[in-house]
Amino acid sequence: MHNRARTGYTLTLLSALSWSLTGPGIAYLLTTYRLPGLALAFWRDAFIALACVGVFALVRPDVLRISWRELRSFALIGAISIGIYHALWVFSIGLNGAAVAIVLIYTFPSFVTLGSWLLFGERPTRAQIGALVVSLAGCVLLARAYDLAVLQVSWLGLLVGLSTGLTHAGYVLFSQRSVQTRSPWTSLTYTMLFGALTLLAMSLLFQPAAIVAAGSDPAPWLLLLALALGPTLGGYALFTNALRFIPGPLASLVVVAEAPAGAMLAFLLLGERLEPAQLAGIVLIIGALVVPQLARPAALATPVQSV
């Protein structure tokens, strides 16, 4: 495998492992402290945005210098692919249940592949298409979406769930081009900033009292801060940097490793059982992401400006 491709694979797999830690953290905050999902999403993104702006303003102010045209682009993609995406994710879990919501969000590699083809002319190979099908089938098995007791989806739930995949795909497609001329930290900082502002507006509109639902108890605030600046920021930073080395469709497919990683963490740390079908799903997902022929060699070898 080409050195650039190996770097991209490694960063993407690390981002998947980092993101896999967010699920248990969110679940703990929701169940233990009864935090409203929309407020949790806002504070998580707000802590990331404030930390990035504060650090780079002090040590690398050039990262924050952008044109008004770029600012408009970052505002649009941040509002849609961070703010609205995180809000839709909360609603999808409520409408569909966690298992089906997980399957629907992992349609985003398919949207990224389609978007790369339509917008950038990056035609997918047969291997890529086959891997997408195998990966999605693995997610279905892993999430037990084959169980009729789990698979209870309304049209509204299906629409919201698919929208999570579509909006997340927007971040990948935008960042894939942004990192060619800008630092990945510039994209991450501004998209998180405008995502947090979007979530703040939605929270004030729909759940104004929920913004301070954590109260004066320092425990949930510290856990929120750790969740934001640990696995959430780490996952986004690693994934956005990976887009400098491998194309978005391939990175999106590889990051689906988050699903089996999360399942294994639940098995090891929480004692949750894994059924044979779920183990088969893990095998399918891993089989889909380890095949190096999924991307065209030329695409993997294409140099991307490092900033």
C-alpha cells in the first residue's frame, strides 16, 4: 500500500476508535443526568469550538484568518453538517431507536461516494460499490435491524435517519476539498463554531430551559467537557486530517469501523452480549474496509497540499 494511503488508513481507523468512545459517554450523560439531547449536542460542539478558537488565537492565529467568501462557506457547511446533523441524530434515535438510527447514519459513505461522483467526477469502482453494500449489510447485522422487534420505522423516522447520513456526507465532501488549500484545523474550528451556533438557536427555539439543564453540579459539566475535548474532537481532527491522504469515499468507508469498535467496547466494558449474527456483521464490516483495492491507486497517490 502506498505510504500516503497507509497514513490515511491509520488516521481514519484511529478516528473511528476515538468516535466509538462517544456513544458510551453520551448514553451515560443522557441516562444518569437526564440531559436533553439537543442541549448535550450544543455544549459538546460549543466546548470544541471555544477550545479551538482560544488555542489557535494564541499559538497559530494564521489558522483563523479566512476571507469573507470562505467564512460564508464554513457557516453553511457548519450549520448543516455539524449543527443540523447533530440535532437530526438526536431525533433519529428518538424516532427509530438506537439500532436503526445507527444503520441509517452509516448510509453516509454511500452519499459521499455518490456526491464525489456527481460533484468531482470521481467514478466509483466495482470494488468500492461492493464494499459499500457489504459494509451496510454488516451494520444491519451488528445493529440487529433484522429483528422485527427492533425494526419499527415510520416514514418520518426513515426520512430523519437518512438525513443524518446525507448531512454528515456534506461535511466529508466539503472537507475533502477544503483541506487541499486550508489547514484541517481551519475547517474543523469554523464548522464546529457555526454548528454550535446553529444548535444554540435550535435549543433556544425548542428547549430554552434545557441549555442549563446540567445545573450547578460540576460532574456533568466535567464529563461533557471530557467528551467534547477527548473522543469527539479527537475523532473529527483525525478524520479531517486523513482526508489529506485518501479520498473522501474511502475514508468514509474505513471509518465505519467505529460501529464494530463500539460494539466490542460495549462487550468488554459493559458486559453486553454479541449474538452470532452480530459477530458476522463485524466480520463483514472489517472485510469491507481492509481491502486496499477499494480506491483507484491513482486517487490514493494524488498529492494533497499539506498545511
